[in-house]
Amino acid sequence: MQTKELSKIEQITQAFDLIKSGAIALASVATVVLFMTLFYSAFTWRNTILEPIQVPEVLSSSGYTSEVVTKRVLDEITKININSDKQNKKLNVKQPGDELAKLDSIPLAGSLDVRALKTFIQDLFGITHEKMTGEITAIKEDGKLYYGVKVRLMPQDKILVDLNESVPINQLIHMTALNIVQAQDPAVAATYLRTHNEDKTALMMVAKVLDNDDLSEHAYVLTARAHIYLKQQKFILAQESLASALRLDPKFAPAIALQIRLFLYQKKFQLALEWAQKEELLYPEKWQTYLNLGDAYEGLSKMELAEKAYDKALSLKPTSPVIYGKISDFFDSQEKTLQADAVLKKGLDVFPNDSASLIKYAKILTKEARNQEASEALIKAYELNGELNKLYEAKAKPSFLDKAVIGKYAEKFVQMHKDAFNTKVEDAVDDGSITTKK
């Protein structure tokens, strides 16, 4: 009996030994696989490294250490890339910004992570990889603190950033990031600068891309250039740029949308409708398609069809105050005040703090002789923008304003915030509001 029990114990012990040996073997295999994977990824890794940017004592002592500044520069590059042209990034395999997405950093000395290991392995085997090295210096002249920023791309020793500015550090970080984007991906820079009204520099970036034999980004920048020319009312030049973009890619959605806007500006409504119908066939899921259709139908005085198209746009994009404002204007132009009121009220239920919508609503309410409510909407719009003193000037705050005063100050507000009321629907990807408060 005792012998049998010992035999069982021995069997269990042997089983545990086998399990232990197997676990050790599996762990060894896993370790080998892990190292092989790391080596493979190191040999195939082609990200450009932004090494920690060296900073002067005046910055590090105030919390802007080398690590913080480097991270902030990368964050700004990401923001510029994302905001450069959101619509374009959904369409093709190769996008402007692909190279920026590969930009990476490594930890400071004394730290270690996978990126640092990959870099170490590449250095060990003599594999050349691109890296950016940067330094910020500070010097005081005439009571002002000037920052010098130099960023180089190695091993080419190409200067990407060369700044000497007396600006706040946040602005300096943004300028550094934008200079890197302009040097590394001028297509992204072109669309970003265009949407930030820096037309001259944007056109320089366009020219830089077009000088490159790689045609993959030409449609993007040609469309960006057409945007600029359209804003400047240089219609012939805008048409030439759009024709070039559409020759490269006849289905390029941003160019098609802008072609429609150009025809609408020129009051060529039948041509605008033909292109909008083509856009609907190609991109039936895009809300901009139906705004374009609505505008073309409205231009041709086909109001019922226009209203259906606008309703479709709103159903596809109920999260943009721009659309509510657009449909409200459509009803208002036909003296359909109640419908205009209902649309704006619906929009303000979603975006109660959108100043542009509040101003439109104030003007609609005066047409319904609802002056007190109009006053409240007007006052709220001014409050949201910290401009209440501009509304009342030297007068005591009244309980509500009469129709003439509301109209006067609503127009004044529109003049102060033209961008909010002239938002182009092809650019209105998010909410298009002039305040960020919700």
C-alpha cells in the first residue's frame, strides 16, 4: 500500500517536473521570439527620430525641460497635421501627413523604451536612420529675451528650423513645429496655412510640392491653391487649378466640392447643379453633397428640391451649427420666419452657446416681435465673447432692447466676427462656431 502511494507521489512529482520544464522551454522560446521580433522591427523601422531638444536654463527652470519642449513640439506637429485638411484624409491610401505620422521621439538619457532599443540596435549594426537634433538658446538684448532655435535633419545636415524670436514660449513651440512641417511635408503646411489665412506662405508651399515629381499630393495642393484664388475672387486662376486637380483625379472629392462652390459664386447655377448631381453619385454619404445640391436648386429657384436637399444634409450631419444656420437663412430669405425660427431653435438645443446661431436667432425673433427673447439671445452672444461692454457702451443695462437696437447690435456683432458668418461649408467639418464653450 505504501509502495503504491509512493509511486503516485513520484508520478505527480514527475508530472510537475515535466510542466516546469515545459514552462521554462516555452519561456525560453517566447524570449527568443520576442528578441527576434525586436530585431526584425529594428531593421525595418524607418521612423524619423526627434531627439530631445536642448533648452537653456531660463526655460528648464520654469518647467519647460528638454523632455517637455520636445513632447510639446511633437504635439503641435500632430495638431497641424490633423487640422490641415480633415476631409482630404479620408479619401486616398497615400495622404499628406504620412511622413509626419512617422515622426517619433526617444527618451532622455537614463530612460529606456522600445524606441530607444530599436535605435540602439540600428546604431550597433551601422544602420543609418533619419533623426532631428535641436537646440534652443536664449540671449537678452535691449531688455528683451530672444530665443534662437535650430533643428537639423541628420545625416543630411539639413536645417529645418532657424528662428530668432522674442515671443512667448508657447508661440515659439508652435513656430518650431510649423517650420518642421513646412520643411518635411509642405502639402500639409499648404492646407494648414490656407485655412489660417496665411495665403502667401501657403502658395509658396504649393509651389514647393508642385516642383516635386511625386504626383501623389498634387491634387491636394492644387485644390488648396484654388481655395485661395476663390477667396481672392480670382476665378480664372481658381478654375485653372481645379481643372488641373481634376485631370489628376476626376473623383477627387475636395476638388469636386470646390468646383461646385466656384460655379455658385459665379451664379452658374445649372453647371453647379450638374456637378452637385455628379458629386451625389460619387459620394452619396457626404453631407456637403446635399448642401451643394440645395444651393444649386435654390439658385435655380427650385425651392422644394432645395429644402429636401438641405433636410438630407441635416440628417447626415446634425452636429454642425453651420447647417442649422444655412437652412435658417434659406427659410428667412423666403419670409418663412416660423420655419427659420424652428430650425435655429433646434440647433441651439444642440449648441446652446454658439454665438453665430444666437445672433441669427435674435434677428429672427425681432421679426416675430419677440424683442425680450431677442435681447436675451443677443446679450448671451456678447457675454460668451466677453464683449458685453461693446453692447451697452455707456448706457445702463436695460431689461430688453427694442427691435432697432437689436438689429443695430446684431449687425455690429456680425461685422466683428465675419469669419463665423462667412464659414464656407466645404471647410465646416466640425461645428464652425466662434466659441469653444458648450
